[in-house]
Amino acid sequence: MLWDRKALDETRRDQEKWESQILQKSLEQHPEWAEEFVTTSGMPIKRLYTPTDLSETDYQRDTGFPGQYPFTRGVHPTMYRGRLWTMRMFAGFGTAEETNERYKYLLKHGETGLSVAFDFPTLYGYDTDAPEAEGEFGKCGVAVSSLADMEILFDGIPVDEITTSMTINGPAAVIWAMYIVAAEKRGISMENLGGTIQNDVLKEYIAQKSWLLPPKPSMRLIVDTFEFGSKYLPKWNTISISGYHIREAGSTAVQELAFTLADGFAYVKAAIERGLDVDSFAPRLSFFFNAHNDFFEEVAKYRAARRIWAREMRERFGAINPRSWLLRFHTQTAGCSLTAQQPETNIVRTTIQALAAILGGTQSLHTNSMDEALALPSETAVRIALRTQQIIAHESGVINSVDPLAGSYLVEALTNRMEQEAYKYFEIVETLGGVIPAIEQGFFQREIARSAYRYQREIEQRKRIVVGMNEYASDEPLTIPILRMDSEGERRHLERLARVRKERDNDLLAQRIKALRNAAKSTENLMPCILEAVRANGTLGEICDVLRDVFGEYREPPCI
């Protein structure tokens, strides 16, 4: 049967006219339908998106195919059909022994990569017996003061077969050295180790605040790890440029995107200024993003991030190797979105956030546990969080097609808008003189503080509903189990630390510490000297104290 094209066109026009009339009548009856909503970034969301919202989009230039520049649709052509994301549950509490047990529990239940949470003394480069560490042992992660702790932490775990991510920043080089030496003592060479050190100190000044040194010597130490890793640890990601903590501090999705990529550009620039070839280190740069509540905005954020990074690495920094253009990232669901009220509802929040990360093309994922607004995760809670990923992977069907939301007028328009808004921030940062001057002037901190204040006020004024907290509240008692740590753990940890100091060759350590001090005063790469100090059983605090003595400590200027 032959169709009359003219008649079809006339029918279509009549239908569109009829639909328009119906819509107009509906809007007259319900004027609230015409109102624009806003994303968590404050970007307006229209009631309806159409092809006209993508009129300036060139598919090949701006989107392309998965695994092809500019990688908007993903870094691999097959994505999860070829290989699932790494299920990497962030874990650490109390002693190395307790955390080692949790790692083995997670691996037994199907986790495919490890992720280490350290306590705050460790994050600041202090031993547990330092005055600054009093009262903080093991509360938000595992305490690692010595090589002995690191050996226990990974006892019985095949570190040459599984990748390990370590969320450590200021003292990252020292913790990394401990991991390398602990493997070395088991006969595993460093070139066979795979994993990631977060090592992103710029976002510490911006958001999390667990720094060790001032910005410039911190940047030197980070570039040292780039250089060392590119030569000796080809499977290791020497940085995970993190937007997660920026978002947890209260930023919007746009600010998370823009500030994280700006930090990434600053690291690349610093390494190139050192004289490193961009293609020697860029393939091992990785990222870490948050997955918050606004589902489509989060998906658009990841897609925009890949496109911006690919373009800037190729066109601004001159990277030739296509792997240098890839933005590979880990995602963690939004801890700041979880509620202490009705904690079981957090399972639903986490599922939605995890799905956004997966549809956005993440390479690895941590799903928060339902009890994290109350305590460190119990075994029951963490198993449910891991099962959430496994159900999405094996039962939902979302892995069957790469970037299945591509072509959505809303998602594509949001991706474009996220990119445009990010570039506005890049221009401001450049005007301020770059990332470090912008930090010193308090720019990032003020922007995040304003966004956090606005978000909280929206909750308090009930303009933003948080189920179970400011709406649908309940007085039912808490019924979920809460983790209790070993009350004797700190005592055992301190006894081990004292034993390490007593039994080591302190004359040898003194020589290694002196060599590190001299190297810090020069321009040589510090990683070899840090490794030698660790091999002589220097503690985290002792090694970091050398760096503090030489480079000084950072004091944040007041931000008004």
C-alpha cells in the first residue's frame, strides 16, 4: 500500500494543532503546570523538551558513539556488556584487624574491588599516639600508623589480583609507600599492583579540610607520585580527582563538575611544567564523583564531564594518546542525602543514586549503607548496599545497552547546559589567577557555603521535601542493628606501634629520615626516599613530620 505523503503531513499538522489546543486549555485550568522547576544546581527545568532544545547540537561533534571521542556516551564501546563496573565498597573502622575482617566479608559476598577509609589522624598524617589524635582513633576509618598496620590490613588478600583504592590525600605518598612495601614483603613487585590513591589535595583546601602541607609543596609531592607511578607502577592510578567531597560540603552538581575538572586541569598543568610528557601520566588519572538525588541532572553531569575532559586534554594540553582523553571515574552515592530518621528509606535513595551513576557510565561504584547517618555500617547494612548494585547489574536490564538515555531531549539538553555552566566557572577561576589563587582568596569555599545554605533553607522552609524528615515523619523506634567496634582495639593498636619503635633499627631509620629531609630541601623526587623510610619502619607521623618541618603547615585564611 502506498501512503499519500501530503495527506500524512496534513494529518500530522491537524494532530499537532489539536494537541496544542488541548495543552493550552489544560494550562488555563492548571496554571501551576506552566511553572519551571529547578534542579539542585538551580538550573530551570522546562515542562517539556523537544528537538528544538537540541537545535545547535551536532551529534558527531558533541556526542558520538560510545568509546569514541568526545566520549559523551562512555569510555568503552561495549560498557557493561563487556565488563561490569567494579563494585568497590568503601570500608574502614577501628583497627586493621577489624577492617581486614570486613574486607574478607565483602569479598565473600561479591565485592570486586577494595576501598579503604582511614581515620582522621591518618588523614592528617599523625600517629595514633600523637596529642592531635586523641579521641579520634578509628571513628571514621581505619587507623594506619605503621607498616605493621598495613600488613595486617591486607593480610590474606591477593593484592596482585584485586585493585585497591585508598582515600588518602595529604599523606598519600606515605600510605602508598606502605602499601607497596607491604606487598613487596610478600614477594609481590610494585609493577603488579593495581589501584588508586586519591591524592587530591586541592579539594581538601576547597572542601574536606584534611590537608598536610601548603598548596605548592603539596603539588610537588603529587607530581612526584605521577612521575614515580608512570615509571614503576603502570597499573596504578596516581590520583583520583574528587568532586565527591565538594558535593558533600554542599556544592551544586554544576559546582562539583566545574571545580573538580578545574582541579584536574591544575594537576595536569603542574606535571607538564615539571617537564613530564602529558601522555606519560594522563592515562592513569582518574576521577571520583558524587551521585546525588536529582536523577537526570546527575546523569548529565557525568556525560558532560567526559566531553569536557576529552576536549581539554586533546586541544588545550596536546595529549595524543586517546587514553589520555578518557575520563574514568568512581562514584559514591550521596552520604549527605541520607537521613537518621526512618533509615530504611535510605536503601531507596541509594538505589536511585546508584542507577544514575550506572546510566551515567561509571567505572566503579560504592553504595552507601542505610545506617550511615547513625554509625559506621553494620554487616547487615553493608550487605544490602552491595546487593543493591548486584540486583541492578543482574536483574534490571539496564546494562544491556550503552548509554540508554542518549537521545533524550531532557538529558541531552541538561548535558549541554551543565557543560556551558562549567565553562563559566572555568573563566572565573582563570580570572582569579588559577585554582590555588582562587583557593587562597576563598572563592570556592564561599561558592559552596552559599549553595549549602540555600539548600538547607529550602529544606527548613519545606520547599524541598526530604521524606521521613520534614514530611511523612514517624515516631517509630529505631529497629536496625548498629555497629559496635572493639573497645580494646585502640590499646592493641598502640601496643603494636610501641613495639615497632622498639624493635626496629633506629640508627638505620635516622639515616633514612635524614636522606628524606635533604631530598625535601632539594628538587629531587621524594618517593624513593619515602619508600626507604618505610622499609626502615618509619611511622606515618615520623615521615610526615619531616615534611611538615621542611615545608611548614597550612593555615586556612579566613573566608568572609
